Amino acid sequence: MHDDLSSDEFRGFHEAERLMNNHRSRARVRERLSCTGFFSDDEVAAVHVENIPRADRALLSAFDRAGRQLRGYTLYVDDPSLRLDVVPEFDHDYTAMAVVEGSDLEEAVSREDGWVVDMNALREYDIVEDRRTTQRAVFLAHLGDMMNDGRARGFVLGRVGDSESSS
């Protein structure tokens, strides 16, 4: 056994850890923004998260579809694990959300002091399905490690009691 935890021996563990961290980040953004009122307000199309200048808070600015700023909110970060770091699945750059030229939103983006949440992508996010998908992916990542070191020789996927009859 190797003492080097970054070795290929633990590839599945590291992949599982990455998958879980990504899930936690998505869930955190959904949870924290749902507490602001922006989540339930259909007029809010985007939220700029200014989290670079201060470690203890994120300044949130809500924008409508035309890119006009609607209102702001200060989200306090009592614990570093509550930070709203960039989540690609919700980031306007990754979702190809249009930013109206000359708008307040474009000005906020140009400051480069945070990131923009595409609220449509966030509202469509299904946390339960994400949890299930992540759980399966984590299991499969660990399974590879277990098979490589001989702790698992095979497996059967499916629900308990499900069986295919040969008749």
C-alpha cells in the first residue's frame, strides 16, 4: 500500500470526492439563493454574486431579462463552506445566457468581481435527481477502486427483487 494519497491507487476515491464537492456546491447555491426571495421571483432572470472583495459576505444584485438591476441583498457567510463560488451549471457563461448590451448586468459582468447566476438554470435544477445521480456516480467511482484491489469481484445493478426470468 502506498502512503501517497494522490497515487493512481486512489483514483476512484479522488473522483468520488470531486463529484461530491460539485454536488455540494450546486446544492449550496440553490439553498442560499432560495432564502433571498430571488428564487421565487420570476421577474429575476439573473443574480450577480459579488464574492471577491469580502470573505464574510456576498453582495447579490438581481437583474431582470432586460438587464436592469432590480434590487440587492447581502448574504452573510459565517462559515467558509457557505461561500457561493462559481458553479458552472448555473454560470451565465456556461449556460449561454444572453446579456443585453449596455445594460446594468453587462456593467456588473465587466467589473469581474464575481459571477452571474442564470436563474432559469437554477430554477430548473432538480436537487433530488442530482443527489441520486451523484450517489450512483460516487458508487461507481469507489467500485473501480474496490475491484482493482480485489475487494469486489463483480456486481449486479438493479432493484432488489427484480429478476429476469428465462421462461
